[in-house]
Amino acid sequence: MAHRERHRSERIGWLRAAVLGANDGIVSTASLVVGVAAANAARHDVLIAGVAGLVAGALSMAAGEYVSVSSQADTERADLDRERYELATQPQAEEDELTGIYVQRGLEPALARTVARQLMAKGALAAHARDELGLTEELAARPLQAALASAASFAVGAGVPVLTILLAPAGAIVAVVAIVSVLCLIALGVMAAWIGGAPILLGAVRVTVWGALAMLATATVGKLFGTVAG
């Protein structure tokens, strides 16, 4: 039976987009909700602000991620096109280049030459993309996948404070939204660290601290404006 190893790096594309989206969804929407609620707004107004933040944020995340990853994909395609041209016009120079790479990695020159020739005979562009440019199919930029993952995860994250608005007591929306959001950020940090193989405590802390600071800042702003308006 063939041994199939699965590495965490294979998940880096969607994991980064999903964690960023969910984290941003919780932090930005909860901060918006906390700020509006701290200004003594009615539950209905706070809910409208939360839903508007969810929709706008999800679309913004999708657009931003799509543009960013598309730029990365364009760069990858340009590098591959250049490599394809050089292979067509300077095959020997490209073989020498690949041989040099394998020598630097520890192979004897004669063996490195043999390896380079055999890999180029099987797939020259793939060999140069992998060993010269560091491009692989698993880590290739996928704009649409990243955009959808970001939008969906943002919506899920933003849904937490929005739903909390409906369930929280009228006089405790700020406190309940903040507590629930912080707990969700901790859970998100732990899950992301576990999936990515990072220290769990570090993952939880670095996600939660910035979210708590953001909510504290918007609560302060909302309280100040609410007091002035009152």
C-alpha cells in the first residue's frame, strides 16, 4: 500500500484566508456593535449596524483577497512564461542552472547532472517551477478559492456578534457581545494553531489580544459620543 503523507503546508492557502476572514469578521463586527451599543443606541439600531457590517465586510474581504491573490497568481504565471521561453531558447543553460541547484543542495556534480536531465526529460517546466521558482501545484495561488473562503469565514465570524445582539439582555448588549466575541476569538486561535501545528497558547493569545483592544477602543468612542449626544 502506498504511503501518503499529508503536510500542513498543503492547507496554508485556505487556512490563512479562513482564519483571517473569521477573525476579521468577529473583531470588526463586534467592535462596531460594541461601539454603537455603548452610545446608548436601541437594539434595533445596533442590529442594523451589525448586519450592515457583516454584509459590507464579507464583500470587502472577498474583493481584497481576490485582488491580492490574483496579483500573486499573475506573478506566478509571468515567471512560468519566462521559464517556458528560456527552456525553448536556452535548454542547455537551463539544464546547467538546474544542475547547479542540485549541487548546492548536496549532490555530486555528475549525479546532479543526471538528475537534472532525467527530471527535465519528464517535465522540464515542472522541474524548474518547483526547484528554481519554488512553485508547486499544492501552494499555487487560487484567487477565487481564497475570496470565497474569506467571505464565508468573515460572514460566519460576524454572525457571532449579530446573533448575540438578539439574545443579549437589553441593558447588557455591550458586555455580552464583548464576552462572547472574546470567547470565540480564543476558540478560533486555538483551532487555527492546532490545524497549523503552532503552539496553542500563542495562537489563542495573539488572536484574542487585538480583538479585545479593538472592542475596548470602540466602546470608549461610543461611550464618549453617547455622553456628548445625551
